Amino acid sequence: MNFFQQFAALVKSGMTVYAALDNLAGRNANKNLAQTLREMAEAARQGSSISEVMAHYPRIYESHIVGMIRAGELGGFLDIVLGEIALNYEQNVALYKGSWMPKSLALQAYFMVPIVQPFFGSLFSSMDFAANMALYVKLVLFRNMPIAALVLLAVIVVGRSVQLPRYREWRDTMALKLPPFGELQRQASLSAFVRMLRKLYHAGVSPVFAWEAAMNTASNTVIRAKLGNAYAIMQNGGSLGDAFTATGLFDNGIEQTVITGQMSGQVVESLDQAAQFYQDKVEEYAEKSRKAMKRLGVMAMLVFGGIAMLIMAKTYFSGMFGFVERMFPEVYGGE
């Protein structure tokens, strides 16, 4: 996010792409990112495409980001694209920053389980209260908490592994099945595609090349594939409206707007309306996603809290009856 913000600001100020990248590479603290910036600067100096360099580093630059840069180079509006990329990162960061509260609720409830599990078992282990508390602390600190931390670490490692590029298609397929997060991805992908298509049309890029460049800006690979399938229609001389309809992705009202725009010679204006429609949808589902994250946090707290309460109830009665059996065998045997 910081890189694209600075890159956009320098290019918009009138600095060449080469000079901007060379400047940023020299003062970027991230060594891996700085290395890619130096390679991109060299490509720009030689008149080559910086998007080609970015495509070699999929773990740093996601494919739809590379697609946006490539479209900006094609249409001659790289400065505008850089600003949009920076804005997209800002919005994503803002969305996930709001997840700190549900995450904290879930973590508190999760660690409640290993804390309460040995309590009553230790409390009823003997008549010596100090020894019982020492046993409880030992079990919590040296058995339960390490196990809980290892389980949590394993979940984090698996979660980060799934973020690797080779799992992108599987991840995107699963994401679309999770409302409202999947719907947010869908609307964001369609919004990015329509906005870029509009820019390319306005820049005078031919319909075929405009569709090809715009389809690669969709962040979800499943949606990108469907847009790619419709690309064949454009290659075979089909109309823009036919391609929109063939994807099966767009609202019927948007399809009709695009068809009308093409018939009336107002394609750019119709794409403007479509872009605004999907941008409104993105904002709507972003708000729904924020609320859903809060609900998930509360749900996790209730689930783990419920598990903790069940464990407390079970260990209380088993510990109490076990204590009676050990301390008063004659009473227990008489019953």
C-alpha cells in the first residue's frame, strides 16, 4: 500500500516511471520489494513493460495488480491506475483493521478453555490448597497453554500457506461460497473489470484488446476465467453486449444498459453507469462483511465460552466425587 501510494504520487507529480522507481528502490526498507523496484526501474529505462517484471513475482504482486498495471500501460493512464491500486489497498487494510475486535473476542474465548480445564481437577486433588493451586498453575502454564499455542500456530501456518499463489484458484472458489465475503469479492472483481474497460474504451483501445486487458484486473480467478471465456466472442467479432451476456456474471439491467450504449454509440457512458452500479455494490457488501466479522467474533466467543462452561461443569462434578472417593472411602463405599 505504501509503495503504490508513493509511486502514484511521484508519477502524478510529473516524474518519469524510471525516476520514480529508481527513487523508491533506494529508500525502500523491504529488501525483496526494493529488488523488484530496481528491476522495474531498469525495464522502464529500457522502454520495456514494468508489468512483465512484476509478473515474475506473484508472491509480491498479485495477478490482478499486474493486470491493472498492464492495462494502464496499454491505455496510457498508468498514473490513474497507480492511484486506484493504492486506494484499493487502503480500502482492504481499512476493512481488515476492523477485524481486531472479533479476533480479540475469539482469542479470549479460545484461551479460556485451557485455563479453566484443569481448575476443578486440581482444586479437588488433595486437602492442601497451596499444593492444589501449584498443580493448577503447573498444568496451565506447562501443559495446556503450550498445546493451545501450538494448535493456534498450526492454524496460522495453514492459513498463510493457503495464501500462496498455487492455491489461489481453490481459495477463490471457496471464497465465493461464503456470504457476504464471497459476494464482496464478486462485486469488487466486476467493478474493477468494468472500470478498466471503460478507461480503455475512453483511451481509444480497440474492443478486443480492451476486453483482454480489463478481464485480467478481476481479483477473483473464477470470475476472471468466466470473463476470459467470453473473450472468444470478442475475438470472433461479437458485440460487447453479447460478451457481457455470455459471462453470466452481470445484472440483467447492466447487460441491457451496455447493449443500449453500444446501439446508441454511447459505450463509455453506459460503462460509466455500470461502474457506478458495481462500486455501490462493493460499498454495500463491504459494510455487510464488517458486520459479519463482528458476528463471527461473537459466535466464536459463545462457542468457546460454551465449551469452557461444559468443561467446568464436568470437571467440577468428577473432581468433587473423585475427592470424596479418595478422602472418604468409607462414605463413598457406603453409598
